[in-house]
Amino acid sequence: MNGVIDCQPADVKTWIDDGAAVLIDVREDQELLQAKIPGAIHLPLSRFDPNNLPDTGGKRVAFLCAHGIRSQQVGQYLVANGLLDEAYNVTGGIVAWAQAGLPYEQG
């Protein structure tokens, strides 16, 4: 078990572009109305069900929320319960993603 690994938004974007990772957004529905990342899979924390995790085909699984706290909790839960060997937490969440100048959609 490797645990939850904090990573920078730019690294996650590179992994996604290279086909090496999937991004799961655990923010709530109303938060997506403000900003969302194209291609991210939306699994809100309030309704989170591990059975809805996609088959990643061995890719890294990165989790994102607003600031990196809820996504860290989801990763810890999945690793602690043996559902993932490792999870990646986007440090600073979508706020850090936007501050890094990475693409996202508003509204």
C-alpha cells in the first residue's frame, strides 16, 4: 500500500495529457457551476460511491476538490479500505489548478 500522494496540478495535467491518469472531481454539483476541468469525472463527495469509480486500466487516479481537503479524504478512504493501492491528491484543488494557468471552464 503506497497511500495518498500529494501532487501539483501541472503534474496531473501532464499525466492526463499523456494518457497516464484520470481526474476525479469530488466537488458538489453547485461548485461545478462555477468552474470545472474538461474531461474530469464528477463523483461528488456527498454521494460518493466507490462502485462508481471508473476502470482506469492501470492509470493513476487523481482526486480534486476546491482546495485539496475533501479529495485527500476520499483518497485516504479508498487506500485504507484496499480499493486503491495509491491515490493522488491535487494539492490546492481547483483553486491551485486555476492559479497555475491550467485550462478550466467557467460557468
